[in-house]
Amino acid sequence: MAALAFPPQHIIMALSKVQALYDACDLVFSSPAAAPTVGEIRWLQHLLDGMRAADVGIDGGDGESTSSSSSSSDDELGPKGGRLLPARAFTRITYVHIHQCADFSMGVFCFPAGATLPLHDHPEMVVLSKLLYGSVRVTSYDWVTAPPPPSCSATTRKSGLARVVAADEVRRAPCKTTVLFPRSGGNMHAFTAVTPCAILDVLTPPYSEELGRPSTYFNDTTIPSLPGFAFLEETELPEDFSVAGAPYLGPQLTVNMDYDDEEEEDDDYDDYDE
């Protein structure tokens, strides 16, 4: 893959931060034949490092005002006159869908204090995550030897030995953007909100049941005789677990019309209170 020509800094600064991130992702991930380079990943991490909750239409209660966005125009900040989603409105885990296409997705998971996103994987995916506000406890693993792909048998379940990458590690905003890869960086992870918090995720490629990239959930069992490792076994998602949806109120996004924007957001706004 030829080296990408990154846009000049003055062009990036003229865009809203979320538009600059979208454009960068579109440039880096629109050629799926080649994996992103280290330089490209670092570029995306740098863009994410500079983002705050207000840049994606969320009031994280961290003192950020609408002026934190690259644009001071209410009309550019959000489609509803600069209105921000307040963190206190998220009474359960809520996903704010920003964009999804065949190559990547962008969205924000918002957590009330104490909420847990169970241990899950990201099959053959690269994931960049930016903690926008608050504190979150992270547990993550990588397979020692990746389980074979699912067979035709419906009873086949993923399981195996995994290495601990993070063990109840508490991350507090502001902190650097993290990145995980298909076989390193903590591809399987769980989040528990210590305080109300939000995580901006970029996934490439996005989840797809049809293309063999489903989200799988796991139970983890520590191995006393083997510190730093655990046994993971596929499990069903708890019946009482659900993720609500909330509308994206950040700056309007201009997308590449060569690709279909696959809207897959959860339209359940029952627990979104203003």
C-alpha cells in the first residue's frame, strides 16, 4: 500500500474534530486490501487524543462548553441548535451512533456509574478507543492460541487459554487513546464504569454477522497455578443486559457518498431522559 498523503494541518484545523476524524478514517480504512500502518494508526490516535465529549455532542459535565469544538457556530455544533446530550441522562449503557459503512464505524458508548459491558471480543478488527470523560475499570485479554473459526456445528463454542493484558485497570480521563488489534492489545475486554463515563470507539471493520464478525461474549476463570493467564469460555449475553440508543447531536458529518452509510443504531430511547 502506497504511503498516504496526510492533509495539511491547516486544512484539518478548519474542520470540526469529528469531521477530521471521519475523513482520516475514510482515507486510512477505505483500502481494506492492506492493514493500516503504524504511522496511520498513530495519526488516528493523535486525532482522537484531541477530542472531548462536546466535540461529539455530549455534555460530560467536565466544564467543557460548546466552544471546545473547532467551530463556535451552534448550527455547526449540532443539528438542534448546539444542544448537548447531558451525561446525567444516561441511566443505562447507551450507544450514540455517529457513522457506519462497510469499512469502519464510529460511535460513543455512554455509561452510568456502576454499569458493565460484559467481556466480549472484536474478531479480526482494529479498535481505537478514547475515554471522553469519567473513569472506567478495564479487564482485557488476548488469546494464547486463537480458537479455530466456528464450524457448522451449532454446539461449537469459543474457548481457550488467554493472556491477561489489563486486570481491573482503572483509566481516568483525560488519557491517551488505546488501540487493540486482532491478536494483541486486549482484543477481548470488559468495561465497568467507576463514575459516569463515555468511550468514543472507531472499529475497522465493523461487526458483521453475515461476514463472520459477530460479537461473542465470554466468562473468564483465573488459573491460580498460572498467574497472568485465564481460561475464557463463550457464554450467552445476560438476558437482562441491553444497550439503549440516543441521537447524535454533534457537528454535521459530510460522508463519502461512494459508500452506503449502514445505519444500525438502537432506536430504543426509553431510558434517555432530558
